[in-house]
Amino acid sequence: MTDLRPPLSETPPTDTDWSFETAAVQTGIPRGLGQTVGIPIHQAAAFQFATLEEAQDEFARNQGLSYARLQNPTVRALEERITALEGGTATVALASGQAATMTAILSVCRAGDHVVASASLFGGSAGLLNNILPLMGISATLTANTPQAIEAALQPNTRLVWAETIGNPAGDVPDLSALAELAHAHGALLGIDNTWGGVGYLCRPLDFGADMVTHSLTKWAGGHGAVLGGSVTVGTHHDLTRNPIYTEGGENSILNVRGEQALAWRQRWLGAHQLGMTLSPHSAFLLAQGLETLALRLGRESETALALAEWLEAQPQVGRVSYPGLPSSPWHALARTYLHGGFGAVLTFEVPDPAAFLSRLRVIRIAPNLGDTRTLVVHPWTTTHGRLPEAARRAAGVTPQTIRMSVGLESLADLQADLAGALG
Ligand SMILES: Cc1ncc(COP(=O)(O)O)c(C=O)c1O
């Protein structure tokens, strides 16, 4: 009988010959008569089997299509695209960036384990590490974003070192190669939240030794402020032989049964299959479409952000401007080592009276998001980071005067005029 089930993509998950721009528009779309030119939406909760044997086989292997909490062709096409752009081997797409962070951490930690993370993390990630994971017996130390401080915080039970490609909102850039080396020497993995790295456009942490990268796809992947999503992508060389989650159970250990796919398998099993933080096919479609223009958007937004950072630095009313593209940034040298194609679309700056400044903006909007086509600002001290203790807010690079700005696609002239008007 003809198999009418929608095919999973026949495109190889990573085509190393393709540039970012080509992979962003071509990956995940099967070729052939009657195939759609773009990624289609498979709006379905379940997929059919022709025989009981087929159903039994799929339930035993969990690798194809059965129930959409586990796998859906539209979500799968997005996953293949992200894998190609990040230079990884497998991706699981999930309902939000927060779901991705949780899945990544739980994939290598269980009760009694420990995480070392940079203190300049996004507030939601710091919240997971400080408040939610301790409920499961997983502890964390948040420390300065330097190899020395992170090494000093390692414990015998540390399974994961965690940082962001560019800290939110401090703009700090970790020494990825050094962190990978010290995590691996300790038998731990290095996980990087690469949200600000633009799904590999500005940075591919896996190329510098990271073992997994996560994204809030809500940001530059979606790119239009219209959809939530997250992803975890794994690389090739992660060593799980010192992590009991993977080695316990003798012949039936995850490592023994799943081999090189062990980490990716556990992430899909945890995030989608068991916890149900599954991405909807409609969101996957929007995110995959967003990826097609990411290079154009983030390239242009990074140029505008650099020009605005330079201009703001020259304004007498403006305090500290933090942007890794500025030579004045303490992280400029690391940014030049690890970022390419720009220094990102986000900068922070200090103004004497944030409330008055924000009330005078006419183009730029106040909203807690990043990576939108529109330029957005927030006052992190009282909003995104408002629930953290004061010391943690300062450690994350936030002061009462800080404004965080995610630069969009408006003209540089209009944005500069808006900022000048608001500065008075
Ligand atoms: C760096 C970073 N990681 C993770 C998240 C969480 O993503 P989401 O809002 O999609 O859950 C955010 C959200 O702002 C973020 O900025």
C-alpha cells in the first residue's frame, strides 16, 4: 500500500557546504513532484499507521511520526534548519526559550548535581537556577563571567557550565574556548544560551567547543515579535562517560542503548515527550520563516546598533554605554574573537531619569522583548530583572539608570532623532 504519511524532510540535517544564508532558506524542505516550495504546516495531533506491526515498531523506537507531542513534520523541518545553522547534530524545538533552558539543564543534571553559571544571565534563566531547580535538588553557583571565577566555582558534582554568548543585558562575552576546556577537564559539559548569537549568524558556540546551545527562538529567529519558541541543539564531541545519568544501568544505560544520540534523545524525551513543552506546528512554521530573513535583519540591526552605541557614547547626558562592538567595552577583544557579521542588536545605556526618558520616546516602544523588527526598550531594574535581589541585578550589569534597547529595522536617522528628543 502507498505510504501517504507526510514525509519527514529528506534534506541532510547538516549540509556543511552551504553558507548560513543558503541553509536558512533551503534546509528542511524535501525536493520532488508535488512538494511545497516552502515548509508546509502539518496541523495534526496524531499520524496513522497502516498496520499494528508498524505502530508497535514506532512505539518501540520513538523515531518517526505517531503523536504530535513527540514529533511533527513542520517542527522537524524547523529543527533540521536550526541544526544546520548552528553546525550541530540534532535539535529539539520546544514551546519557549525557558522550556529549552530547563530541558538542557535537566538533560545532564539530577538531584545532587550542580551547575556553574555566569551571573549576567537573563533573569528567567537565573530564576530557574536559583528558585526552580533547587526544588529538584539541583544547586547552582552564579559567578563572574570569567574562566577564573567559573573554574573556582566548580564542585565535584558540577555537571554543567552555563553562559550566554552575549550576557543579557550586560553585553559581556564569555571566553568560549577556555570555558569548554575547563568544563571538559572537569567531566562536565558546556551549555551556551546562544539567543543573542542569532541561531549561528553572529556566533556558533559549538565550533568553539560548547556541547549544546539553546535559543529563545522568540527573539531573532521569529524576528517579528509574533511567536514564542525555543530550541536545544547538541554538537558532536560531548563526553557523557563521567555522568551517571548516562552510564548507570549497565547494558541498558542510556549511553549504551542510544550511543552518539544519547544526549539529543534524552532532551527530546524530557522536553517534548515527558514534560510536554512541545512547539506547535503553526509556531514552527512562523519560526522557520523568520529564519529565512534572519541574516538580513540581524546584519542590518547590528550595523544600526553599533552606530547608535557610538552616538550615545558621545552624548553628555548619557552615562555608561555597554555594547560589545565598542572599543570601550571590556569584552570587545573577546567579541572580536567569537562574533562575526556584527556585534548584535542589543545595547544598554544609562540615563539620569529613566521614567522621563521613556515617556518622551515617539518611535521606540517600551516592551520586554528582543529581536523584533521594531526597536524596543525596557528598564531592567524594575521589570525584567525586578524580582532579583539588588546584588544579583548589579552582578547582571543592571543599575537603576540602565535602559536596554533591542534595535529594530527603522532608519538610523529616525532612531537617533527619537533618542535625542527623549534625552532632552
Ligand atoms: C537570553 C535569553 N534566554 C532565554 C529567554 C527565555 O525565552 P522565552 O521568553 O522564549 O521563554 C530569554 C527571554 O528574554 C532571553 O533573553
